[in-house]
Amino acid sequence: MQNRTTILKAGAYAGFAGATVFIVQAVFTSVSSTAAIGLIMIPFYGFPAAGAGWALVYSAFALLDLRSGKASWNSRNVQFAAIFLTALLLAGLVFFVQQHALAVAKNPGSAPQALEAVNQRWIPWGRREVEIALAQHPSTPPAMLERLAMSGDDAVVQRAGANANMPLAALEGIAAGPLTYERVAGLAGNQKISRAIMEKLIAAAMNDSHAADPVRQGLYKTYVLSALAANAALPQDLFDRVAAGDSPTHFLILAVINAPRASCLQMSGLLASTPALENASLYNTILSKMTGKDCIVEN
């Protein structure tokens, strides 16, 4: 009995460790700037995984007792094992369905017909990840992108808005909704957007909802205005308006100075901005860009 208790504890520890490794690996392979926040999820996933590890070992012992005749089908431990293993099998089946759909949606070579079939498939768990992959796939049909753009998930809408296959009418539909950075960052980088949409995105940086929240305003400039500044379809006069905006963020400055249309005067103004004066690396990057354009740098 003592040996079984030790093995049961080992199963729980293994489950917790497995969940921890999975989360750490996901955090350090993510390209998101906020991925580190995911580390706080370790206990939320770790303890259920520990319980699953304990239950798996307990079920194995129950089946061994059933096989050796020490327990019958009517015993509680065997019934628990039957229920747990059935649930585990169903969870594995659901996971397989989701992973197969995700593999098709992430495969750059998937045909539009295959993507449509995945979109119509019943996916009981993890559908969000599949829809995000479909929204950014280069072969996703316009009609499907229009449906995805109507999703209530900002991440799905953002990827759909960035897709080159998205019809202009659907892009206008996204711009007609809430202009949060989570929704329209992809839209800002799409070269099919109209001048009216561009002007709307620029104006939103200073609207009441953003002006009242400096943090969200900074995020909007970082993700939306930066994408707009890097958009080759942005007219010069609108680019000049973005470049001349108040309180530019680090990434907005980088987007402006890396744009071929950026002038020496604009870069000189950004050289004196707060982010550049507070960050030596950014300051030197601007200087390097100015030198490359033969701009006059005042001491």
C-alpha cells in the first residue's frame, strides 16, 4: 500500500510537471509581447493536470486489481477507472479532431476547398485557434473571411482584416465596428483599405475612448498606427499626419523611420521625441537612418 501511495504521488507530480513544461514552452516560443503573462496560468493548469496524473495511476492500479481478481466490476475503484478512462478517451478524440483541423488550417499548401471543409467541421474544443489560422491563411476564400470578420473574437477579426483576400466591403464592416487595437491592427496593414478607412483609423487615435486611457492610446499607436505607417498604400499626406502625431511610441517611431517615404525633417523631429531621448538604442537607430539618407544632424 505504501508503494502505491508513493507511485500515486509520483503520478500527480508528473502531471503538474508536464503542464508546467507545456506552458513554459508555449510562452517562450510565442511571438506575443505579452506572452510572459501566461506563466501565471501554471497553477491553474498544473493542479488539474496533477489530479489527472493521480487518477491515471489510480485507474491503472484498479485495472490490475480487476485482472488479478482482487477487485470486481462492482467495486468503486474499478468503476472510477472505467469512468475516468472513458472520459480520457473522449478528451483524446476531441483533441485529435482539433489538432487535425488546425494542421490543415496552418498548412500553407491547403486548398480553399480543404479550408472550407475544416470551417464546416464540428470542433467541440479549440475552435478559436482553428479560426485564427483560417483567418490568416493566404488561400482562405473571401466568403469565409467575411464570415470570420463577423466573429465576436477580436483576434479572429484582426487576422481576417489583415488578409489580402478580404473584400473591401468586409474591411469597411470591420472599420464600422469598435476601433480597438485588438480588432483593427490587421486592418491597418491591409493595402486594400480605402482612404476613408485610413483617415478613420488615424482619427481614432485621439477619440474620447483612447484619450481618456493613455495606456490604450499607447497600444493603439503601437499596433494600429505603426501598421498604418508601414502600409505602402498609405498616401503621403496621411503618412505625414501619422509621423507628426503627438507622443509617438517606440514602435511607431521605428515604423516611420523605416518607411522609404520618411523625410529628414520627420526623422529629426522624432530624434527629439521622448522615447528616443530615453532609449539610446532607438536614438542611435534614428541617427543611423538619417545618416543613410544624408540628412543633416544638428548637434
